[in-house]
Amino acid sequence: MSLLPQTLTLLAFSHIVIILSNAETTSDYSTFIFKNCTTNTFTDSTKFHSETLSTFFEELVSKSSQEKFYKTTTGDDNNGISGFFQCRGDLNNNDCYKCITSLPEMLNTLCNKAVSARIQLHGCNVHYEADEFIEERSKFELLHKVCDEKKAVVVEFEEVRDAAFAGVESGVIDGDGYCKENYGLMQVIAQCEGDLGPCDCGECVTAALQIAEEECGTSLSGKVYLDSCFISYGYYPDGIPDKFNHERKGGNNINGKLVAIVLGGAAALFIGYILFLSLKNLGKKEDGIFLKKHALNLICEDGESIVVLGRKERSNFLQLVV
């Protein structure tokens, strides 16, 4: 029996297992976080602003499949509108585009005709203001804060939190304005506005972390949004999720683990059966060693490196269920 067809079958099966086991962790980047709309609105006499705003959003949407941060000014001196969009650093271009595409209609509903508005979703945000109403703001102005009502009961929580905060504080500068830091069972994410310099970014994140530490205390999770940056953290007693968008919901998390365990076990049996048949039909030990080595190289050369003769595959499934 040729080993190549079995290897291809194995890879295909592994793809199916991973896709199914991740089915419950689909991105929820479009979840609404907060809005900030001014009370000043465009009037009928400023209808050109509405047209300019429409053009502004068209430009943002067109750029969102290529960029994660884009800042622009649309219109002329009398009817100009300035603003930007930004997607989270861990969103791919397609998800960034989908997230930004949902914002114009949402802004029209929540901030109808506001001359300045900001909408924050889980995975992206947009901010605009008419040039004639632009106001100076502090980079550290608090826009929104959420602290989990559930409190940590473990003694080492504050120690873990402080270490994770310190890691992301320096990491956000090294990471060009975005950092995701895992420390123990704690995950912290920080991101600065795309055109913020390293020093200002570090100061902004430090201010946000201080607010989280002082006002959220031992809350299991929290989010702090300042004008030019945000931080979010979560403490996961059952282990940090593989993806940032895998929310800590007991039922879904358990179901996802069960699916991963069952499919992982099936995959392990399938791998063992194929290897058994292959070695049985090879006949000679030397041929078996040669073909086994050839199969290892073939799988390692695959771009995704999903399975390496069962060992790495088992490691991947272990990560899924931790």
C-alpha cells in the first residue's frame, strides 16, 4: 500500500477535525462595546456634510480590506470630515473588512447626524468629526470602562495580573502598538491608535492599566478604553482560549472541549490504523524506515504542519482541550 495517498487522506481528515473543533469559537468581532456621539447634529442647511460623510465611509470600507488602520479627511474647507478606522491587531484583512462594513449603518442608527461620533466594536472602531467642530482632547481621556462583577478568589491573582500588566506595558511598544500577553492563566491585550508614537503609546497603555488595577481590582476580566488606546484582560481558570474571540462561556466551552476530545481520539485511532497498515505492507525494515522518513519530510514541508506522524497532532489536540 502506498503511503502517499494515506498521508493525503490523513491531512484532509486533520483539517476537518480542526475545523469542527473550532466551530464554536467563531469570531464575534462585531459585538457592540460602546458609542460616543455629540449632541450637535448636522442640519438641513449642512446637507453637504451628509454627502461628505457618506463618501468618508465609502473610503474607509474600501481601505479596510488592505489596512488595519486608516486615517483620512474628506470634503473641502467648508464641509470637511476627518476620522479613522482601526481593527484589532489580531484580525485578518477579511475580518477587518467585515467589521468595518457593519459600522456605517450602526453609526447612522446610533448617532444619527451627529457632527462627531465614535463607535467601538469588539474587533474594530471608527471615529469621525466635522472639521469645524474638532476639539482638542487628552490622549488619556477615559471613554469607557467595564469591570467583571465576578471577583477572583485565588490568592495569587494580583501577582499574576501585575506580571501580565508589566509584560504588555513593554510589549506594546516592541509590538508596534499592539500586544497580547499571556502570563499563567491571565491574558492581557493592549492596542494604541495607529499613528500614536511609541512613547505616547506606552504612556497611554500605562494609564489604562492603572485604571484597570485601581478600579477593577480583582475582577476576573476588564476593559478600559482611553481616547488613544485600550486594554482588556481576562483570567481563565480553565486555561487561556486559543483565540482572542473565544468568550468564557461555560456551556459552549465544555461542548467545544468534548468535540475536540472525541474528534481527537478518532483522529489518533485513524492515524494509528494507517501507520499499522503502511508498516505491515512495506515488508522490509529498511524500506519502512526510508518511507517513514519520506512521509515525515512530506508532512513537515506542508505549510500548516498540522500532523507530524501523530506526535505534533496529539500536541495540537492537547492545546485545543486545555
